[in-house]
Amino acid sequence: MLNVFKPYILAFIPIFVAIDAIANIPIFLSLVEHTSKKQRQKIILDAVKTATSVAIIFMCVGKLILTLIGVTVPDFQVAGGILLFVVSARLLLPNSQKSALTSAHDKDIGIFPLGTPLITGPAVLTTTLIMLDSFGIGPTLVSVILNMFIVWVCLFKADFIMKIIGPSGTRAFSKIMYVLLAAIAVMMVRRGITGAFLK
């Protein structure tokens, strides 16, 4: 029974780490600070729809694009792993947070910057494509949808979550997620190098 769910669990965790829904809560609250409840709900819906659409579209056509330009899966694993490591390292450093994008206060903030690149950014796209190759379309698609549902819940209950864990708890959780993301990046590079040499 456990073997049936194992691919889903293994695909879910890296995508969960890459999305890091908790870290987006303070950014989301700063973006919607002066909006009404109705506007906030629309922004959340726009963000989740945009993030989900971008992830699924890239999941469907990303591998085809790589094939057309002659990039192999091990190539992408190495490049993607390096990219993820750089992203996670930058996010671990002081004054390098995603909040640099929070200056956009307009009616489309649910699409940009919240939907993409804050929720679905390079780390999520890279991770999704690698999970697709590792575990297939079923587990990857289910993992993306489940993670986007978690994002929706986190944004919808953002005020409540912030009251419970506070800004310090949010930052601590995010740092742990970034370390895990760096570890996943190293694993991807290792698998890519191994795959290239074992061909």
C-alpha cells in the first residue's frame, strides 16, 4: 500500500519546499494591506490560478522544448540543481528575500508578482520538471494541485497563521525550507552527473 503512495509523497515534498507557501504570507499581507475583503479574495484566486496554470503548462511543454534544443534529462538535472542551489543560497542570505518584488501595488498583483514569480518561480518550474521525469505525470500533477491548494489555504488564512507563528516563526520556517531546497538541489546535481556517466 505504501509503495502506491510513495511516488506521490516523493514528488510532493520537493514541490512543497520549492513553493514555500508560508514564506509568501508576509509578502502577500503587505501587498493586500489596503484592499477590501472582496479584492483580497480575488487576488488570492488570481494568484493560485496563475501559479497553477504556469506550473502545469511548463510541465506539459517544458520537456518538449528541452528535447527540441537537444538538452538531455541529466543536463537539465545538473543545470536545474545548480539554479535551485543558487536560488536557495540567495534566499538564505540577509537582504535577499523575495520582498524585493513587493513594490507592485496594482489590480494585477494576484498575477504578478504573487502568482508568478513568488509562488511559481524558477525553483518551482525546475523542480516540477524534474519530478515529472522521476515519477511521471500522475504523481507530479497531483503534487502540484495539492501544493496549490495548500497555498490557497495559507493565503486565505494568512492573518490567522501570522498571529499563531508570528514574523519570527515565518522567517525560521522559511530558512529551514531554503536549507532543504539547497539539499534537494545537491541531490539533483548528483543524479544528473551519475545519469550522464552511466549512459
